[in-house]
Amino acid sequence: MPEPGVYRAFVDVVIEGHSMTLGFDLFAPGTATVEERPDTSRQATCEGYVIDLLTDNVTASGATRLLFDVHRDDGSVADLEPYLGALGHLVALREGDLAYLHVHPKETTSQPGRVEFDATFPTLGRYRLFLQAKPEGNLITTSFDVRIEN
């Protein structure tokens, strides 16, 4: 583990055609520092890239289109390469019980540097979204916070 604290690990498997997600806790010894999270966040930076969550209204009343744009620090559009067969992977964890949602992207993208997901959030609440993408051969993982109130 990179730092002391409590971590949650998930494993997605398919057994005889049935999807299953297993979760377990990992404990890294030492004194943990807990940073306050923002209520919502729409931009992240990682390894020379700026990633924007373009969707403003996230709801629990049906599918929400989540749009992410990936740019280099200089503002130019990054070319996304497939990673594990897709332009991106998205996991959402609900605050409190860590309910887990794994979303695959839409097959096509409307423009370079963009990855799109249709996600259905089960309930209202606060979620942390973890996005993985591979711009120009660099695998990056970023996080965003969203609050669903309607």
C-alpha cells in the first residue's frame, strides 16, 4: 500500500456466465492521514494531463451520460488508446457503504480525447468516481466526487 490506512479492494469475476464482485479490506499499518474530500469535483490532474468531467447534473432517476475530456497540460487534446479493450474504465463507490458500480464506456466517442459512459446510480448520495484511461500509452487513474440529490 502506498500509505498507512484502510483500503478496499474489489475483484470482478464471471463464473459460468454470472458476474460477481468480491470486496475485501486491506490494512496498512502506521498513522494514517485523512484528507477532507470536496463535496463535488469536476477536474483532476495526473501525470501531465488535465481531465474534466463535463456532466453537471448526475441523477439517480435513470441513466446519466458521464463525459470526460482528457487534455495535455498545454490544453491540446490527448489521443486515447484502448486499455483492457476500452477507451476507459469507470468505478463509482457510494459514500458510507462503499456500494460498487463498474461502468464500461460507450463503444464510440464523439470527439478525440473524450470517453463517455452511461451510468445508472442506484440511490441518492455522494459518490467517488475513479476513471482509468490510457492517453498516448500512459495509464492514468483519476478521481472525481459527485453528489446526487435528485
